[in-house]
Amino acid sequence: MKIDLHVHSANSGDNPTDPEEAIITAIERGLDGIAFTEHYFYGASEGVEILREKYGNEILIFRGVEFSSEEGHCLVFGADTDSLSVKYAPISDLVRIVNSRGGVVIPSHPYRGMNSIGDRVKALEGLCAVEGYNGCNMHLFNAKAVETAQALSLPFTGGSDAHAAREIGSCYTEFQDKVTYRNFIELLKNGRYRGVDTRRISRMWPF
């Protein structure tokens, strides 16, 4: 199953993309799922819940957040960070708290430079995965992220980091198992997936 795990909409405040437009584009591009990871606040994506009812027979619609830790950005799924009193917390604290609530933390675009944790990823314990393929990154940054994930024996994800509908699906995560709302977090923890960059098909990495 192909799921874009890193999508922004107008609810992030830095682009005009309507969430419904993003969902329609994801369906048209053959994705099985889309994850809205708005900046800063988990509650920013609350409005897409109603779209699950409208498009539920065509695509899975997940909610997460791109959290701004003290050291850089990371994707959080399975935990409402708005209720954790961890705004701008050190990433080590975030990982510990989110894991204790049953969620997962995935450093996003770790080697982009700005808003990225860089080599700090190598010393962190409790990470679910590393974002390997980010659709807004140069390939060099993505290759470094994939290489690091493999060195750490961690899975790597893919996400477009879309800030416009046309960018959706440029990178996505391919799951070996059937994904549902019920097992989504469990499958992220199990690691049976890989990131895919459609912009450089010849450079896709094997499992």
C-alpha cells in the first residue's frame, strides 16, 4: 500500500492547498493513503476528520503533526502533542513522552540543514524510523538519511512534504502489509515498509 506520510495543507498556514484538493489529488495519483502532518499543532488537521466520511471508500486519511522540537522537525503519529505540554521540547523528551503514549516519532528531512536534527539522530533511542525520502529535499540529503537509517537498522519512510497539490505523491511510503486505521501505528513500529522517491525511480532502495 502506498501512503504519502508527509502532507501539508492550508491548515499549516504556509500554503493555499485545500485539504480536500489534496485528497482528490492523492486518489488521482493512485495512493492508498495520505497523512496530514500540519506544522506545530496536531489540532490543525482536525477538520479532515469529516473528509474521511466523504472519501473513506477511496483512500485512507491519517492525521499526525510535524512537530518542531528544540533541535529540529519530526513527524509524530498516534499521539496528540497538543495535550502533552511539550512545545519546542528537546527531541529526546518528545520521543520518550510520545512512546509512553503509544505513538511514534520519525525525524523529518534530518539532513536538510534548517529545522533538521542532523547527526543527532544517531544518538537518539526510541525512534520508530527516519524519513528517508522527502519530496522537498535534494537527493543528496535524502541519500544521507537513507544511509543513516540503514546504519542504525531503522526503517525509512517517504513523504512528499507537499505544500501544493501538484507535489503530493512525489515521495511516499510503501507498506508490505494492508494498512488500516486500527493497525497503522503498529505497522509503523514493525518496520515492514520503505520510502520511495518517484522523482528518481532508478535510485529506489531495496528492502
